[in-house]
Amino acid sequence: MPAKNDAELHAFVMNDLEKIADEIGKYLVTQVQQTIDEEVYEVYLPKVYDRLYMSGGFIGSWINYAGRNGENEVVANVFSNPYLMEFNPKEYQHGSEYGGDRRFEMAEDIRYGKGYDWGFDMERDFWTPIEDFVEDGTEIDNTLEIGFKKRNIKFIRM
């Protein structure tokens, strides 16, 4: 349906861009979860606690929020939502009776190997590979191009 005026065209374009940003954010969440699996979970099997994985675990806490950041800007925010992690202190899941609730520091504690009640201090940097992945941009550009083409918007690589 053709736009009747500039405001309507702007609304159409921004809605499409918001959907594309959401698709890129979801793709990045998948990449973060894959990297967490490789860099955090595959490194060792815990003896003190059971991992909850996608059902209340750290890996399942990663989400995407795409939206408008001003009139002409669309963003995708990818982050760990601590409220999606279960806090079971007696089971040492995301904290303990001794150290309290660690869900809000979990990403940093894992990345830098700190904050564990029983002295575990192994760094498991899952974030640097994500930064490298985003900086490279190839896969994000491909996802962006697919999003544009799905909406019949011409995409030109510069």
C-alpha cells in the first residue's frame, strides 16, 4: 500500500526497520547462547550444583529488545535478564545462602571468574567472541540484507 504522505512513509519505514532490528537482536541472542555453551558450559561440569540451562539458567536469561531510540533511530538491545534465572540458594544456583543472590552479577562473575562462594575463580570470557563477531559484521550484514529483502526493500552494500 503506497504512503499518502511523508509521515505515513516514515511510519512504514520505521516499522520495517524495527522488525529488522528485532530479527538481528534474536540472531545475536542465538550467537550469545552458542558462545555461552562453548565458553562457559562446555569448559567443565559443576560438582556443587546442577545447571538449569534454558529453564532458569544463565544461558536462558539472554533476551533481545528492539525498539525506537528517538524519532529516526532503531536499536536492538541484547542482554541477560537476571529475573529469568532461578535463584536456588540451597542448590548453589545463581548464588547461595552465604553469598546471596548473584543473578545480577552473573555475567561479570562468569566472564572474569569472580564472586564464587567456594573459591572457583576460572575466567570464562563469553563476551569477547561476541564483540569480535559484531565488529566483523559479516553475519549481521547478511541478516540485515535478508530482513530488507523479505520486506521488498532494496539493500545495497557499500
